[in-house]
Amino acid sequence: MSEPEAHDGYLDPDSVAWKVIGHPVSIVGGLRALIIQALHPLAMAGVAQHSDYKHRAVERLRRTAYYVTATVFGDRATADAAAARVRRIHRSIRGIDPVTGRAYSADDPDTQLWVHCVEWHSFLAVYRAYVGGLSPEDEDRYIAEGVRVAPLVGLPAEMVPRTVAEQRAYFAAVRPQLCISEPAREAIEFVLNPPLTRELLPYQVPVRLVARAALATVPRDLRRLAGIDRPRIVDATTVAAGRPAFAMSTLPVLREALSIALGPETRAVTLAAREELDAAA
């Protein structure tokens, strides 16, 4: 019997990222990232002035999900094509932030670093809260793996934290820049309480449940900043209820179900990754 071909991707099946981002709880991390990313004024200005997320929320979520899936689980050709698509979109996203008066651009490395770090850390934060079982060494390895995919959209690798401690220091350094603006408030409210539109109506219950699970993992000082804090007992109850729910779920079945909801491109990459894992088992 011939050996299976080696995975030609930026990350391979043995990576911690495949374990963390491949778990169904990663959808919770995705919503957590959206909540926190909105607090950076330059990142939020780009979304507010150039995104139609209020009218095409599912399509935008699918685009983001596909980029993450392609770069983490796809081969290099798939990842490079997905990244090239993002870079093309980024070229037109620029303007003046009305909150700070500063110019912003989606190509700006500092803004890209914020988006990457919040997203990458959010997947880890929700995995830690609802699944657990990673050693400090595995968590550092996971953060370092993010350095392999961050440059695909033009972010210099040397800027990206490589350990949990480095990432924690980065968040502390950027914290004074964060603020809650009206566009940020609207974006966070949209995530937590999606409107009853025809597009979003079928997803109301699962999205609201996932959003509450995400909110429970957002740092309390950021929730206070955003005006969305709640009693600790609510967070504890949410996490306690979420752990067995995710533990009872089988990874392949839920991953496939999520990939169907997130679109055919994401589904294709996800199923290919499943086949690789099955072949290596």
C-alpha cells in the first residue's frame, strides 16, 4: 500500500491550527473576533465605509470563512488564490476615519496585524474555554503557526507575535487605541442581535446562541468599553452549558454541517481536509 502524499499547504494535518480551527467551536471564535475587531477605530472605519454587511451578512461571513478555511486547510494553490482575492478587495478600502481623523487603509500593516491577531487569538480563546486540553507549548505552537499564513495578505511576518506572551504584550500595547464609536456599536449589536431580515431569519436561533457563547469569552474590560458587559454568573453558566454541547458533537459531522451553511467553496476545502485526515489515520 502506497504512502499518502504529503499535504502541500502552509499548515499540515499535524498542526495545532488544524485541531483548533477545525473544531466546530471555531464558529464561536469567528463571532468573538468580529466583536473585538470593531473596537479598533481604523479597522472599523474600513468596515463602516466599505462593507455592506448589514444587507449581505451571510455572503460576507462566507467570504471570511472561506479565506480562513483555504489558508489553514487548503493546499498552497488554494490558499494563494484566496489570499489574492482578499488583496484585490483591500486595494480599494481606504479613506479617513471620522473618529480619529486619521487615514486608514486595508493594506496598512498595523491594521492587518490587529485583524490577524484578534482572529487567530479568538479561535484559541474559545477552544480554551469550551474544549480545553492544550498545553502551554501547544498554545505557543499554535500562535507561531499563524505567522505562516499572516504574510499571505501582505502582513510582514516579523511583525506577527510568535508566542502567547508576545501576543498578550501586543494586545496590551494596542489597548489605548481602542474605543467604541457609533459604527462599532452598530456592528457589535448586529453580531449579538441580528435583525429579522429574510436573509438572516433562518439563522436567528443558532447565531444568537453562538453570539452569546462568543460574548462570554470577550475580556471584561473590552465589554465594559463596548457597553455590553454582563454578570459573571451569566458567563459561567454559558460556558458550563457550552462545554458538554461541544463535547457531545463529533468533529467530522459538525464540520461538514457548518461548511454546508458557509457555502460550497468552504465545503469543498473542508471535505478535502477530512479525506486527508482519514487517509493519515
